Amino acid sequence: MAKGIFQERFESLANEGRRMVAPLVGFPGLNMTGCTIKLAQQNYGEHYKVIRAIAETFEPDIIFPLMDLAVEANALGRFTVFPETESATVPQMPFSLDEMDRIRHINVGFDTRMLGYVETVKLMSIGLPETILKGAYVTGPYSLAALLMGADNAAVATLLQPDELHTLCEFTTEVIQKYVRLLIGAGAQVICVLEPSAVMLGPEQFAAFSAGYVRHIIQSCRYAAVGTIYHTCGNTTALVDKMAEAGVNAVSLDSREAGVDLPEVARRLSPEVLIMGNINPTGLLLNGRPQQVEEEVKSLLKAMSQYPNFILSTGCDLPQETPLENIHAFMRAGRRCRRR
């Protein structure tokens, strides 16, 4: 199978002696363009302006649209709240597997908000430099199931109703794969699967209800030579081996403050799996001074210096209020790093 552009770009930069620098940054671009979250999430022209401002200002090696965990659930008709200055959310509502007979027939490819994200990626593919990889987020199969039935109910179902939860995860995987195909058709070069709800699971449950289904999504990407990233928030130390076993190109991990010791993780994983992370997005990046951010980044780069499979990133998406000078400091420290 052909080597994907994600891996090719990573190896090309490594041959030049530098690290890939790819912070999960989108929301600070809202302040740069005067846009609101609500407007960007519902108007792909304005959304693209936000992402273009980030690309032109910081030139990250990978760029993504705004992180949005409500897209797929909204496309299935779940009640979704759209605050002006916060990300869309899906409040917990009653749900039973009987509803699947109805929602299974919904063609999410016709959903206007999902298509808005597809069109944003298309504009990114056309309008942004070739030197920046164009990424896209999708909600993970377990997290989408948890949005449909409620996070607490999903966690309980892993123990008391595993067969029913597997049925739901099979369905959510089908939905996500349809979205992935649309994003790849629009020009996405990297797909990042977001599984925040799965951090609540033990390793075996995680493998059964998340990684096992993510593996199917990864296969769709591989055939299109599209790169894949698996991101889970929180302390994923006990889960990271299962994440890697899903067959992704990279795992994206949360900060040291969340409990993730990145060098320790790197010692456990195969060097063929890229490791992204893990500067705290709500620490010095948000509240510190540029010099402090540079020192924090340098410290992480030093700690990861012996691991060639490391990508400098943030533990999660940056808050909208993150000072732009601190993002510049992050990028500056990353760009100055040279591998021997």
C-alpha cells in the first residue's frame, strides 16, 4: 500500500533535521478575524477565513478546522445547542436502541452543517499552501455513542449491556466512515479521530468499544493514503497501547498535568507510531509569558530528543483566549529545534 502524505512529510522534515510542529490551534483565529464560534461553525466561508488566518500567521505543519464534537450527532437529528461564543453541545436526552430503526435511514451526507465542514476542508485544500497538511476531525465511535445515549449511560452499558452498546458503536462507525469519505473527497490529508469520552474506560473496554471500531475507520483512510491520528483527552497512560494497536499513524496525547508522561509513553510504543503532544493548552500557553512558553517547549523537546517519532503539539485544542504571542513563542521554539 502506498505511503501516505502524512508519513512522507514527517520523514521529509526529519531528513531536514527538524521536528514536525503541529499545535491543535483553531479557536484563537476567531479573534484574529472578528468571527464568533457560532458563525464559523455554520458558515464555511467565515470558517475558512479563521483557518486561513491561523495558517498565514503561524504556518503549522498540520492545520485543522475548529474542533467540534457535535457535528455527527447533530446530523443524526439530536438536539444541539449553538451558543454564540462556545462550541456546539449535545445535551443528554432520552435514547433507546429502538430509535436506530429511524436514524439508520438518515443520510448524513445531506446534512447542511456536516457539509459546511466538508466545504471548509475543500477551501483549505484549494487555498492553503502545499507545505501545510490539511487535517479534519471526526468524533470517535464510542464518543458519538456516548453523545447519543449519554456519557454515564454509555459507561454503564460497557458492563451491563455490552451487546446493545456494540450494536450502537457499529452504527456510529458507519456514520463516521461516511463523514470520513466526504472529508477525504474534499481534500483532507489527515483524519484525527477524537475520543474524549473513552478516557473513562479501562484498557479492555477501550479496546472493545473504541479501538476496535477505530480500526475500521483507519482502513478506509489507508486505502486513500490519508494519514490518521487518534486523540483522547485526559490521562490515557493505561490506554495508549490500545490506541496504537488500532493501526493509526499517530497518537495525540494530553498534557503532563493531565497525567501523561510522554517520554514514558514513547519508551513503550513502537517507533513506527508517531507521538503527538503534549504542551498543556490551559497552562503557560494560556496564562504565561512568551519566554515561559519557549522554555516549556524546549524542556519537552529535550525530554523527547531521543525519540525520532515525536511531533511537537499541544495536549488538546487551544482556547480562544490564548495570547497570539504565546502561540508564536510555541512555534518559534519548535522551529528552532534541530535533530542531530
